[in-house]
Amino acid sequence: MSVLKAPDYLLCGQASFCPGCGHGIVSRLFAEALEEMNLSDKAIIVMDVACCALLMFATEFDNIGAAHGRPIITAAGTKRVRKSNPVLAYLGDGAAYAIGLSHTMWSAVRNENITAIVVNNGVFGMTGGQMAPTTLPGQKTTSSPSGRDTAATGKPFDVMKVLGGIDLAYLARGSVDSVANVVKTKKYIRKAIAKQMNNEGFSLVEILSPCPTNWGLAPLDAAQRIRDVVIKEFPLGEYVERGISHA
């Protein structure tokens, strides 16, 4: 009988993610993937200064703390000097698609040989739940208390549409709202890391995640909101894989 255990490089300290937050699941998924691929001792995790940074206190990976919105470009620079190491950029949608959008875009265009893990919870979680590029139409946040008005702010940013036409290695969107989607998301993460280790270039996995604290919902209700509302705006699946059509 198999015994479930946490990855050796994870949960070495106390993580402080909010109850019901998806970050804990996401970080475990890439930690498991790296361990299963025998890459844990070589991995370099470049974390954003926001919610992602809380993982630093609960992991033994080699970590780099990047400025807000700069994990992807910091990871690109790290990979250029540590070519044999798996380098992961770990950041949220606000960092990747707002202040860091140019780094996300041009790293993909240059096909930098890194893996970006972007947690999409539709808000700026660390700083109080402000409207983010991915905030849904009508969604109330601390900076859109009447709901997001797309006539004034535009529609939610969809990275799959923006990067989908670029010649990169891998692009996928998963979710951690259910066991079935967690299993699929882990497969996406493993594939993205494998693409990097095969020197195929840039890979990005976006992961839909609940934020019960800033959504004002109980954890189970937050997961249900992803299924009922968020996935309709941001469909799941594999979008780009070099040499394979997912159209």
C-alpha cells in the first residue's frame, strides 16, 4: 500500500497562505513534479514578492526573490547562466499580466528556455484584493466596489489569446478547484518542465486558483465559483505544444 507524503523539498517550515488559497496546492504540484523527475536538488524557483513569496518559508528549493512583476525576466537571466538547472518563475496574474506584462510577452517572443507558473485568482491578493487584469466583468474588488466596468477598463486579459500565436514550447491552463483538475494541472506542469529540460523553449502554465479571503467566500464556495463562473471566461486545456496542434 502506498503512503502519501509531502515532497522532501516542501513543507520544511510553516507556510502562511490563507485558508482555502490555491497557492498551497500549486506549490505542492510543482514540488511533486520536480521530485518525480529527480530535479529537486537542481531546481531554482524565482518567486514574486507577492503571495508567492510566502512559499520561501516552507521550502528547501534554491529560491530567488524577484521584484514585483519581474520573476519571469529574472528567471530568464538565471537560466542563461545556469543552463542545466530547471528554472521556474512562480507568480500571480497581477504580476505576470500587469506590471510584468512586457517581460511575459518578450520572454515568450524570445522563447526563453524557462517555465512560468502563473496563479490566476482574478485579484491582487497580497495588497488587499484590488482589480487585476483578469478580474471578471462585474466582479467587485476593493478598487472596483461597484463591479468591473468593461466599458471603462476593457475585458479580462486572456494570456492564451495573447501568447497563443507565438512560436513557444508549451502553453496550458489548469485549475485547482477539484481533484480531477488538480491531476490534469500536475500533468501540464510536468510537461512544461520537461519541455524546458529538452531545451524546447518558453512554457507557461496558468492555473485558476480560489482566493476566499479577497472573494469574500468560504473555501468550498470559492472552488465552486471557479467551476460555475471563472472557467467559462478562462477555458481549461492545452493551447500550444511545439509540434502538436491543440486547435
